[in-house]
Amino acid sequence: MLSKLDGELFGQPDWQEQVEAQLQQIAPRSRPAEPEQPVLFHGGVIHTMAEAGNQTVAALGVADGHIVAAGTLSQVEQAMAAHQPFRRIDLQQRTLLPGFIDPHLHILPSTLFSTWLQVGAFNDQNLNRDYSIEQVTHVLGEALQNPDTLPKDKQGTPWVLGFGVDPSLMKVWTDPDQALLDGLSDSVPIFLFNTSGHIAYANTPAQKKAGISVPGGVLTEDKVALMLPHIPSPGLNALLQSLKKLLHHAASRGNTTVFDAGLGSAKGAIEVILLKLVANSALNPLRIGAALYSNTKALMDEWLLLFRPSLTGKDDQRFSIRALKLVADGSNQGLTGYQTHDYACACEHTVPGVGPKGLFNFKLNDQGTESSDFTQRLRQAHEHGWPVLVHANGDQAMDVVLDSYASVLESSPADTAVTPVLRHRIEHASLMTDDNIAEMARLKLSPSFLIGHVGYWGHVFQQTIFGKERAQMLDRCRSALNAGLRISFHSDHFVTPLGSLRMMQQAVTRIMEGAPDGQQQPLNADERLERLDALRAITLDAAWQCHMDHLVGSLEPGKLADLVILDQDPLDPAVDNLRQIPVHQTWLSGAVVFDHKASTKAGS
């Protein structure tokens, strides 16, 4: 997606200096907020989420950006005596926790898409259950009525660009195909991205601009790549302003660490340099980790030449590269996840060029069960000492990926120094059998669940896409924990809204939010989690998966003072709507980076 952020800028030799100058104008300090004076927190509920087991303590001491002590008030006062003068903060019965960690999102594409028309199914963190094609066409029609406000390409042609369309979440599944979009305009290019990020839609003028012809106008990723260079760019200032808004929005949701799971997919190392510049500027209130997109041999070779993963360093880094990323298949709600069985809706809904079982992004054998190409990429990463994040949605994709992991891990010498420390992951891990879970445990892999699949798409998965039986395989969180796996939850933002407390709630209740009133039942209630387990999945275990648990994820002495203060305790069973718990403050390395009162005042 970054290919459209500003092609002209990134072709210039001084582009880094231009970015730095713009950052200085937007956020004049040289780096994010520095640690405040030492602080002793007391007067509320403090959950440490410690590795040995959560402790609820009376006080917490912070100095020089690190946790000094956690325990009784007298214990912490004694430890803080060496850090005079310190100030006391009365939590006033609020709850203090480790800062939330979103271990899989996409910062630069999310930034780009935020500059487009929003035509998706979400109202903040809630699903719009009245979502329809009429709502989408209304937004597009209004934009076409005001051509002077539309973004223009290099030739001065106005475009309508929209993000978030999702036919699977509509009251009546309707693809915004070529005929529908041509009906809106047969002269202005219209290009819409599906919320899954794996398919898009284009009218005839847009396709002509890109020099392609796709009957029906539903584009898979290879055709999207041909389209992107031709659409308008938001420009550097708009890009950085949108980045600032996105990162501060994450902080307002209690996030202190986010992990970009696919950096470099369009412009290679330029994306890495850009995000590092932003991360180390005053614009950024977060700690940013990254996995580098590596589906092609050329990209992986480049990463192995340029970088080494940061796995054990204890510096207060605002940006670090920690893994490589492979994308094995597509999206289940977009009907491109790779399945063992045809999609239940394959006769009614199809994606042109994609079979009824979806697709795998690497060459397969004749039976469609093995991929030596994928195994080769995985082996190359592992043998060079890199943790790998593998995107796998469909159950057949899970089988192929696990077979490849087994081939790589079992053939590596048992006494190598790298093998025990690499925490390989499977991203989304959407559909899993008992055998899949047992194999993950045997291979010491861990899943990161896009738990919004259950909350937002659970009903359509059950009723339309998979059927009731196969939908039971979705996001099997409890079974994974029972097998000894460490799990996390992620937003995959831009796919679902930011909100770790929302993800915790969806894991605890598994309510299918898209069902009609009175029918919003849990999807496979046996897979529901206890609150403490769900909280670990957005704090300590998410940090562990990112090779960051020695730095963040729990409130233990020596770790960085990344924390969040909430108005209510998410472990209190009397608190029902976890996603609505107000975030009072977010702290990064002992400094406030979000304050609800200041934010409310600024917005008034």
C-alpha cells in the first residue's frame, strides 16, 4: 500500500531530510515524552500480570522510566527512598495495568486508508448491523457530487477512493462490482478496498487508468498491485498528520506497544526507514515493533542482508525489528482463505479467479497439500535466526503451514543456539482442528487470534460462509490454552477497530454481534476464556510472542514503565461492557502519553 503514499517524494535523494523537517513542524520536540519525576502509585487496584502469576498489589513505584517496586505501600515507599524526591499519585480507586499490546496491525496501510472515504461496517468498535450496499453507494454518490473535493492523480483526474467495504457484513450480501460502480459513474475512476485487505473493487474508468481489464471488477491482490501506482497520493503532510492521529488513537485505547506485522510489503527498506523516523520523533506516543514482509525471495534476501532481529536488547527502543512475515493465504470473509472444503456459499458468492476453496499464495503440489516454495522461505528465515509470523486463515492453509514448520524445525540441529529462542507464530490461526492444536504444541508454536472474527463475523461464518459445524473450529482460544500454548489477540488494524479491551471482551463472551436481536449467542461457548487469561493475551503473552516480555507486558521491577490506568477493573465480574471502560491515562517509559482529561478539554 505504501506505493501510493508519495511516489515522487521517495524517489528523491533527500526524502529522509524532508520527512524529518515535516516531523519537526508537526511535533517540534526531538523525541517522544521523556520520563517524568519518580512516581509512587497507590489508592487503587494494581494488577501486575507477573510471569509467575498475577498479583494484585497496593502500590507501584516508577523511576527513570522503569518499574522500581510493586507490593505493599510500605514496601514500595522503602524502595522509592533511593529515588527522592518522588511524587505520589492517588489512583482514586482506578485500576492500573501493564500497557496493552496489539501484536499484529498495519500502521502505514491503516494511515493511507484513513485518508479515503470510509464505507465500512463499524461504528467505532461496534458493528453496524444495518450495514448495506445502499449506505456504501450513498457515501460514494455524495462524493461524486463534489468533484472539487476529490483527490486527483498526476494527470489531474479526480478519483473516488473508499476503504472498508465488506459484502459479508451487509444485511444482503452485495458485491460493489464493476456494473454497480459504473452505474455510479462511467467517467470518474472509483476504487474500493475490502476491509480484509485481500480484495478490491474497481469501475471501468479505474481499470482503464491502470491498463487492466478484470470482468466484474473484483480484484485480487495481484491486480490490486497493478492498480495502486495509478491512484492519487495523499502527500507527505497529510500522511504524517494521519499517522499522528492513528498512533495517538492507539494510545487513547490503552496501547503502549503495537507490532506492525508486514512492514516493507510495497517499498521495501524505505518503509522501514520512514516508520523508524516517525517512531523516534515526538509525533509518536507508542513503542513500535515490526515484522518484515517476506513473501518473495528478493525481499527476504534484502532483509537478511540489511537487518538482524532485536530479540534480547534491553534498551528503551521506540522502534525495533523483531521478526519476518509470510502470508500463506487470503481472508475467510473475503472467500480467499485456503480451505479443505468448498465455502458453503461458493455457489452464491465467488471471487473471480479464485476457486471455491480459496487460494494459497505459494506454489502447491498437484494435490494442493504441500508447498516446497513456502517451506523454502520458512527454512531460510529460521536458519538465519529470525522468528517468523505466518498468516494462515483457512484450515487447509493451517495444514500446509504446520507441515512446513515441522519439516523446518525437525530438520534443524537440536543443539543450535537459535532454535530454542525463536518464538514462531501463526497469525489468525482461524480454523483449527484438534490435530492442528496438538501439532502446534508439539512444535512449540503459538497462535495470535484475530478475535474479531468471532465477534464481528461469527454469525455470517456460521450461517453463510462455513456452516454451523465448520464454524465451531473458529478461534479456539480455550483449547489452545489447554494444550499449553501461549496466545494473544490482535486487531489486524485496518481489518478491525483498535481496542484491546474490546478484544478481551470478545474472547470472554464469544458473542456473535452480527446476529439479529435476541439471537446474539456465543459461537462455540466451550472456547470462552476466563478474564485473567484474556487479559494476559493482551499484555504479558502478547509481549512474549513479540520477544518483548523482558521489557514490557507486566509490572515487574526492572521492566519499562509502560502502563495504563482505567476507570474500572476489567477483572471485576460486575463490569459487563469491557470495551466501554474509559482509559484514564496511558504512560510510556514513565511519562504520560495520553490523558483523558486533557484529551476531553482539547476536543471541547
